[in-house]
Amino acid sequence: MNKQIEDLIDEALKTEPSFQLRKDFKDRVLQVIKRKEKASQRRLYLWMALGTLVIFGFGYATIAYFMPTVLESFGGVTNTLEQIIPLGILAGVIIFAIQYLDKKLVKDRMLHI
């Protein structure tokens, strides 16, 4: 039974299809793949940025709730926010730079190998 199925599959693969693909089919498929990859990467960057903000917000809220005197020792809530926000922005920029370099230096070269 399996031999018959294999023979039918082999015979079907040997016959030419009744249709022809357009000459630019490969290019169109690659364009769609690249477009979807870019959209996926944009979503990834957005989720990473939101995740970074949530982590910093959760950390700040946790410290403020459980150890309110720690924030007071740093000069109050406004001074602490002025210190945390640039740190969060710097971390986001560093993560973005690493992701960008990874894509440009590693992933693109792997596709061309």
C-alpha cells in the first residue's frame, strides 16, 4: 500500500505542471517576505520599548511602595524621576542599537551566504 502511494507521488512529481509562474515571481515573494520581516521587527522594537518602560515603572512603584524613605533620601520623587527617565531612555537606545547592529551585521550576512 505504501509503495503504491510512493509511486503515485513520484509519478505526480515527474509530470510538468499545467501552469507557468511569472518570471518575477521570486522577486515578488522576496519583497513580501522582507516587508513582513520589517513589520515584525517594528513590532518587536515597540514591545521592547514598552517592556522597558513597564520594567522601570514597576521597579519605581515597588521601591516607592515598600521603601518610601529611599526615594526621599534621593531628594524626593521629582529628582528621582529626573534620574530614572534618562536612564530608561539610554537603556532603550542601547537595546535599539544592539538590535540594529545584529540585523545589519549578522542576519543580513547570513542571508547572503
